[in-house]
Amino acid sequence: MKEAQACLVVDAAWDQDEAAIRSVRRQVFVEEQGIPENLEWDGRDADCFHVLALAGADEVVATGRLLADGRIGRMAVLPEWRGRGVGSALLDRLQRCAQDRGLRRVYVHAQLEVAGFYSRAGFQAVGQPFTVAAIPHIEMTKVPGAG
């Protein structure tokens, strides 16, 4: 296991950082969780705001994206970096971006297994659980900048 290190969260762009974003998401969603490639690559990435977490100068260890409607998604942290605050740092940056863009709410389709992570960040569950790619999810919402 790597020594705990601080990660730097940086803004990313699909046209420049596609390979790094794909690498992390492929490892987490396709290889680890078994999500089919055709579901992971939904064709919306070019229209999203992306962030990357870097360990050191160029080791990409996490990514996430924000859609224009306020949906935060594709939050992926490499296994060896989980539990170190990397996901929280990504989520904070994506929420700040939503707030800067004047969005009145952000939301996630959280895997039930990690709903507690979003709850601790101030998100509240709405509606009933649903299944995507054989994984139970719940929609959770928040006002950017609140809690």
C-alpha cells in the first residue's frame, strides 16, 4: 500500500485528458465492477466538465464529471487511493464548479454501496432505489454550497 499522500485536484478537458479519464474509469467501472463498456461510454463526456486527482506530478488516481444539468457522475477513485479524502476533494471541486455555473442543485445516481459517502457530504436521497448495470443505485440531491 502506498504511503498516504495529498492529491491535487485539477480541472480537465475531455479533448486533452481523454486517455487519463478512460484509464481510471476503465479500471474502476469496467474491470473492477464489471460494467459493460457500452454503458460506461455514454457519449456525453465531450459535453461535461471533468476533474482529475493527481498524485505527484502526473499519476492520475481519480476522476469525476459534471453534466450541464447538475448531475455529478463517473466518480472513480483507484482502489489503493480510497479512504484518503480523494473522492471528497473531487466532489468538492465539482460542487464548486456547479455553484460557479449558477446551478441551483446538484445530484448523483449513487451506488447504494457508497450512498453514505454522499450523505456525509450533505446529499439527501430522493425516490426509490433503482438498478443500473445490475448495481443498485439511489438518486441523491443537494444545493451547491450547502452543508
